[in-house]
Amino acid sequence: MFSRYKKSATATAKPVKARETPEPHAVSRAETAPKPSLRRQAAKPAVAPRPIEKERKRKERMADIKLDLHRSLLDNLNLAALDTATEADLRAEISSIAAEVLEEKGIVLNREDRATLTQELYDEVKGLGPLETLLKDDTVNDILVNGPHQIFVERDGKLEISDVTFKDEKHLLRIIDKIVSAVGRRVDESNPYVDARLADGSRFNAMVPPIAVDGSLVSIRKFKKDKLGIDDLVRFGAFSEEMAAYLEAAVATRLNIIVSGGTGSGKTTTLNALSSFIDNAERILTIEDTAELQLQQSHVGRMESRPPNVEGKGEVSPRDCLKNALRMRPDRIIVGETRGEEVIDMLQAMNTGHDGSMTTIHANNARDAISRLENMIAMAGIEMPLKAMRSQIASAVNLIVQASRLQDGSRRMISITEITGMEGDVISMQEIFRFQRTGLTPDNKIIGHYTGTGVRSNFTERFRLWGYDLPPDIYEPVTR
């Protein structure tokens, strides 16, 4: 029917010339051939296979059944007695109620589906619903929820999508509210974001609509049950044996240390490992927004800041905790992360007898860490000459340890830098150790090694007087 809209062959055909002679400046075919691109061809994303229709319908049916059973559980269970009930009794009760409801509705399930349903119902009542499966998986490091139907997990530094989902946004919001209410916090439209921790110590952050456009956003940094020590990090390749010996001497001789790095680079893990070198007889006070540090010493006082309540009152800032900590006879003060005006009190503590203190900071390298300290002092509203500010930092901070998360997902300590003083208006620094990258494997794994820079530590005499006489050859460059 569209033939009348087509151009006729005679109308579009070009007249054929009797003889075509090449133009004088005609370019040969070899010269016009496209040059090979120097850029790496981007890997095309694999097309996700479409789920089998039967399996999809089965999952939807199971989700509907679970929703009905959960409502029945809320109507039949004695919620006031849940706290005292044993796990075995509660599972038996849930299984009994579920069997009754399934029989009433005429729903028949096989043994495997029934066991799975009972476990999911138990997680809904006592745990965190669909998140429980991921929290129990030791291979998962981070859980990232982008709305009710999309949950990503991180394994070995790589993100992958999970087949775990929530029923809908209401289901996700109920789990979020269950988490934050357990630690005395709240999240709603008037206060759409919250930072909290789970019962096992995992760090939890959530942002809900209307700020989160496509559904609530949840990030969970899982708590490591196995405390990673220096030996573990050396074995994993986070740093070398020589660097470990140097850091042991630095912590034991009470140098003030800043662990610098980006988000997820392993700053808290590094801080935990460094704290293992602190003598067990010292009194340590820790200050954090969300308690994550796992110190192995016996004399540790832990403090956690608190956000304001609904009326805007009751806030306890990290600076308030730090001021109070100075009156509690600490030998060392460890601040989980310095990000605001508490930097003033932190630097003063390092300068006034609380040597050996440690903190973390967000920065890309050691020089940027110093600049960030200067910026935080300026943001605190304190008018101080630049030279005086830098002099305060140079006298307070002795060592900057730079942690980084590399492109292959590995976390490494890429630099250890000492602050040696002031030269005019500039803080002088010297790098002692670094991670030297040498290449990349075909599967995008980074190749490299740790090496000294050839610069001997400025604190060598201090180490010797404290009984840590490090051999000079640990500072020598390594060539491979």
C-alpha cells in the first residue's frame, strides 16, 4: 500500500557516464583507509538474560504469600513476649501459624519452599527482612540498596547486583524504621537522612523520599567480626613487612598519626591495626560519629556523638566529646574521623601532652591532608595567620599514612610521610615509604611493590631511645 510513496528506480538512478577519468588529486584507497584507534575498546555490557516467566511468577506468588502470612503473624503473635522467647520456640510458633494460614487458604508448598518461607518470616519478625541473608554472608563487604527492587553488594572490591529484593517501598521503609528506632534515632520526610549502626556494629546510612527520588537509598558497611591485625594486612598485601616495623615503632613511641584516604579506602581498618601497637597499660578514649573502632586494649573508653532531636535540641557534637575527653585523664585520644571544627581541639590535644593520638581524614595525599586541616580550621571561624596555623599543624602532626582504594578494588597503604617542621611559610615533609606501581595484568589487576624512598626517618633517634633500633636498610629503595 506504500508503493505510491516510493521513489521510482528511474527517478533516483544517476546517469552513467561513458568513461570516468580519475581526478588529478584523487586519493588512493590505501590512503583513505581508516587508521586503527589507539583507544582501548570499551567492553560491551553483557545483556542480562530475561528471567524465565514461570520463575518470575513463582517469586511474585511467594512474595504475596509472605505478605499475607506476615500480617497474620502480627495479628496472632504476642509481640510483648517476643523479647523473652527463645529462637527455637519462636521458629516453632511461626511455623505453626504459617501452616494454619496456608491450610485455610488452600495453598500447598513443598518442603523447601515452606522452610524458606519460615526463615524469611522469622527474619521479618526478629531481623531485618531480606537484608538478613546478605548480612549473614561473610563474602559481602557492603550492601547498597537503590530502592526496593535493586540491591547491590560488594565482594572482593567489585560491585554486583543481588537477587534479593523488597516487596515494595513500604516494606523497605519499615525495615529502615526498625533499624533507626533501635538506636534512638528517626527518619521521615522532615528528617530524610540518618546515620546509625546495626546491632552487630555495621555502619548504616539511609536517605528516604522525597530526597531519594526513585525509592529509599540504604548503604551498609558490614562490621568485620574477625579483627584484622598488622600480620593479616601484610599477608593481604595492604603494606610491607618493613612498613609494619616502622609503624610499630611510630605508634609505640607516641607519634601523632593521621590516616588519610578516600571513602572506602580502609582508613578505619588501618586505624584499628595501628592501635594494636598501643601498650595495654595506657588509657585510650575514642570519639566517633558512629562507633566502628575495635580496639584490643583493656582500658578503652568509647564515646559516640548524637544528632539533635526533633526540636533541634540535645545535640552532642564530636567537639563536645573531645572537650570532655580532655578532662578524663586520657593517655591517647583517637578520633574516628576529623571533619569539622573539632580539628582545633584535636590539634591542641596533640600539642598538650596527649601525644600518640590518632585520627582519620578525607584527602587524596599527604599534602592535601595538610590543606584540609587548614580549611577545617578556617571553617571553624577562627581567624589565625596562615603561618601560625601551619606552625600549629607542623608541631602537632608527626606522620601521615595514606590509604587508597585502587582501580582493581584492592586497598593499599600507598604512602607514609613524615612532617619535619617548617621552612618559611611552608610545612616541610618527606616520604619514607611508597607503593610503586609497575603495570597492569590482562584482567586489570594492579602490579606493583612497596619500597623505601632512600630517605632515613627523622625520628630515628627517638626510635632508638625507646628501644626500637630499626635497621637502616629498610629505607632503601627496592627495584624489581
